[in-house]
Amino acid sequence: MVLLKVLPIASLLALFSRPAHTFLAPHCTESLVSVTASATNFDLSSGSLPDVATVPVNGTFKVKLRFCEPTVHIRGRADTLQVVVHGLTYGRLYMDPDFEPDTYSWVRWAAAHGYPTLNMDRLGYGESDHPDPISIVQAPFDGAFMAQIIRLARAGRVAGAHRPFKKVVYVGHSFGSRVGNQVISTAPDVVDAAILTGYGHKIGNPGTAVYPPANEVDPARFGDLPSGYITSPDIQSRAAGFYGPEGTYDPAILAWDEAHKDTASAGEFAFLTQTKDGVVEVPAPNFKGDVFKVSGDSDLFVCTEPKCANLAKEGPNYPVARSYEFAVIPNAGHCLNMHYTAPLFYKTLLDWLNRHGY
């Protein structure tokens, strides 16, 4: 039975404040790991996304991983790994920024509440390999590649882990959530729960921003990348697309975000710009775990109805899930982690995890 539930945001809002505490920095181990995967991608040679994927792809690529142990021991949680995954034009800093981490770092919040995390630069981002951005770095291969990473992590075969994990919770943002949905659709036994933030099965109207080649936007950082790797052009477009209204975020974190932005692949971007009727995802008919979707109330990408009420209708995409729930965070745009309400968002995630036994 699918459960549709609106969490008590109004009551949670009363708890919201900028953290007065200081979280300890977790002990983390970084590694560069070779991962082999295969999938069937889409033929994008015509400049549009076809209805059916027909192009077999495979390869071995290196991915930058960062495993962090919890800073607080809570019985049962040390064996529950959170795999945390960023979206387009971000890298691993999205989940663990060095800007006021007590407020904005989900990795630190998770560690302080007993959870180990596996953060990463996805394939095509940061210090990971950058294969062909059109033919390789697409949603199907992303999902297959991610499933392989999660299998390694569950078995304890990532640097720093030293143990297998009984449960895996996938925590995605935006296209990272899209990759997570691909995982539970095609490999439903790989994770136990999926937290999909900044993500819906139908895309809204993100505006008219054009994402040019990253090697033209910032030649010093991205000059060696092929033109199929793109990024947001400037701080104004980033604010317009990813953030809520002025006053919902600190201008200093927007400036930090612009300075640390990453790229996206044209192959991934096609799944947002070339879809029919804005439908960007397939259901996960065999996933039996728990699903939680969270978006900001001003998310231009996700909210196809006022205040993201459309999230209430997405439960049927997970027909055999143990539960489907959603929450809408007030005063937040697409990049939930970077608004003043980030602590409220994190408390909402922690409450959901606790109620579902993770």
C-alpha cells in the first residue's frame, strides 16, 4: 500500500533556527576507485531525446569517493550507510560545503546523528573521470555506474569503511535524485530507502537560462574539458534557477556557490530539456523500500503546482514501496542545502529516518 503523507512542516518550522552548536568534523577517507558498468543509453545524435534507449555502452572509469565515519555513536546507525549524491553543476561539496558547515553540511549533520556517509564526485564531475559527455554520461549509464558503487560500499569495499553495511539509504539532490530513481527502478534490491530531494517525475519551468560550455565560462578551471560539459553562465542565472526569493538565503553562500560550481554533461541535460511534456522519469515498480521526496516551495524545476502540491501525486510511481511520503520546505528554492532553512530541511530528513527505523 502506498502512503501519501504531508509532514507537519508548520510545527517543524517552530523548531527552526540557525544552529547554535558546533558539530565535530568527521574523520573521512578519500579514494579514487575504478568502477566498471554497462547500460543502454539513448542516441542523441539527432539533437533530441528518442523514446527508447538503443545504444549499448560500457566502460571502466575512476570515481572520487569520500567515506566519513559518524562523530557520535548511536546504536544501530553505524551499520546504516548514507550514499549522498549531488546534482548538475555541483560536486561533492554540495553535501559537505566548507562554508558554515554547521548550518549547510548534510554530511556533518548525518555524522553528528550517528550515520556514516559516502559522498562523491559523480562520473563527469570534480576529480572523477570525464568520459564522453554526450554518449556516455547519460541517466541510464549513471544509474548502472552508481549501482556498482553502492554494491562496493554495501560490502564494505570502499576506503575507510572497514565493514559491510546492513542498510543503505540513498540521499540524492536534483539529478542525483534522478540517478537514484534510476537505481531503484533498474536495481531495486541495491538500497533500502531512497530520499530524493529537488526532484519530481515531471519537470517544471526552470526559466530561459542557457548553459554554455564550461570551458568558455571558466577556462582556468574547465579549459581542458570538451564542450559537451556545460555550466551556469553567471551568478545571476544561478540565483534565478536554484534559489528562492531574496531573503531566503545568505548572499555569501550564493557567492561561495558560484565560485565552487562544477559542470554538467550535455547527455544528462538532454533529460531535462528534450523530454516530451516535461516527463523526466520512469517509475520504480519493483522497489520495496521506503521513498521520501522533499522539495523547496519555490523550486522552479519541481513545483508544477503551487507549493509543490504535485509531490502528493507521485506515490503510484512506487506501487510496492513500503512507504511513500513527501515534504515541502518553506522559503527554499531548488538547492535546499543552501538556504536559511537548511537546518529545518535536515531536521525533516532526520525525523523521517528515525520514524522508519534507519
